[in-house]
Amino acid sequence: MTTSAVNLLAQAIGEMPPDSVVFGHSDAMQSVRERLTRIAAANVPLLIQGESGTGKDIIARMVHTLSPWKSGPLVKVNCPAIPGTLLESELFGYERGAFTGAVGTKPGRVELAHRGTLFLDEISELALGLQSKLLQLLQDGQFCRIGAQEDTKVEVRVVCATNRHLETEVEAGTFRQDLFYRINVVSLQLPPLRSRRGDIEDLTRYFLEYYNRKFNGKARPISAELMKSLQKYHWPGNIRELENLVKRYVILGEEEVIASELVPASPDFFDPEFSIDGPVSLKKLTRQAVRELERKVILKMLQAHHWNRKQTARALSISYRALLYKIRDAGIPANRTTRRHDPDPPVKVAVKPAVVN
């Protein structure tokens, strides 16, 4: 890939959300915003940490945009997406004849990021051998292509991201301690979405407007009932999960396609955790396990019957009224919308016209 092609690819990386959407209102994200503005201009390595789906890619792009090297390329390397045998050549390039199939000289992504930003996503996936070469780049600003006799010097800002605790990886011997200190000159810790629930409504509104525009959709605003479910959900996939749910809603047009997935997180009562040092209430643990099993059975039966509660009640051999009570008691979100169709339509009573004598 030529340098101009990389520059073009780096610029075509999608629309950046407004700052108000990215940072929201939470104290944790406001702290990230303040710290980001201070470190963006400094030509030092940056480590962005956070769970998968918290927006590390967006923050890396913002760092590049706010840096003095914003006119240069932003070259992203998704470390786990490239097999280990190919990653070295992708990063550092190779000379002609360096190995079978190397019919020409190819610059690596490090070289293509010259006078720009190199974004290494999920850096914890790098093999130890590649970690040592990256360490040389950070120390001396130099690297060596595969098969080359001399080092190449580059000017590049290195931004790394990971969803793992690198300190734990260092202790386990899978990540070099000296490299950890090099990439962790300054760091940003992104909070999970469940820690910034006050931002969920703004994020949902942004994704809804964005994908309505992108797909020429006509999805209506999220109902107040579903919004409450969104704000109560535990979001294991964070912002990426929310984005995908809204995208699905825009494409399919019905709230029930996402409401059934908003089931609150619950512990596994079939593998309970409790202290053996004190008294254990067997009755309480059993009651909790039965309630959790009942909730899961009801949810699966509702999904199997397309959320038709009368059919579900018959399938479970319980009364309709008992099912409604259990749905409320289990905290299962109402997977219905009055704007489309009602799976349990009201009973219509035929009224004979009055006979006029």
C-alpha cells in the first residue's frame, strides 16, 4: 500500500461524534476530556485502557486530531486481527528476498505512519519478539525491516490501547515490563457504560439520528419505557453494544427486536458464591435459584412465542394473570410496542345494531 493510499485510508475512518456525545456528563469522562486536552500535544506514548466497546478507538482518533501531527497519517494496527507470523512484516515491512514470496520491498505500517500517529489496538496481543522491536522504536525512533542491514529512522507518535490489565500480564510474563513503562508514559482510563448511565439517553439519540440518516430509516424515538430498560441494563459490550442495538432497531423498525436482550445481569445461582465462615441460609439460596431459573424459562418461552403472553401462559400451563405477575416480579422488560402491532390484541365484542320499529 502506498503512502498516499494509507493517508486516504486514514482520513476515511468515519464520522466523529460531537464532543458532547463522546464525553457526556459523567465525572469520569469529564476527567478524561480534561486530561486528553493536556496530553494530545505532547509527543510521548499514550496508553488508553478500558473494557471492549468503551470507545478507545474514538479517543485515539481525537488524540491524533488534536495533536501537532494531525496533518500526517493516522495508521491503525489491530494486533489480534493479524496472524503473528504476518504481524512483524505488517508492522516493520521487509526487503526484497527477505523470505519466500518477498518479490519486492514493502514498507511497514510503522514507516507509513511517519510524522503521524501509529495506533496499536489491543497491544497486549503482541508476541514477545515483536515487543522487543517495538521497544527499540520507542527508545530510539528506529526500526529494521525484515531482511534489511540498516535501521530506518522515523518520527511517529505511538498510541496504544488494551482491554486487559497490563500489570497482570507483566506479572504473568506475557508482556515486557520495560515496554509497559515505555508505553505508559501517560494513560487514559475509560469507564464502562454502566458507570455513566446518565449518558445513555444522549448516546441512544445520537446513534438513532446517525443510522436513520445513514440507512435512510424512519425509526421513531425510543419510547420512555424502553429507555428505562436501556438505563438499567448492565451493558457487558458497552457503547458498541448500544450502537449495535440501535442500528438493529433502525433496520428492523420495532422496539421488540432489542428489548428482549435487555435482561439485567444476574449471578449464577447454580454455582453460588458465599462465605463458609459464617451461617448459610439454604432456604434463601434455594429460593433465589428457583426464581432465577423461573425467570430464564419465562423469557425463553416469551421469545419462542414472539412475546404473545396468552400463548406463553398456555405453554407454561399457568393462568394469564399469573404470567403477568411473574413477568413483573422477574423484572423482564416489556417487549412490546403500541405503535406497530399488539401480540395480545384486545378482545372485540360484536354489538348487534338496534332494531328500530
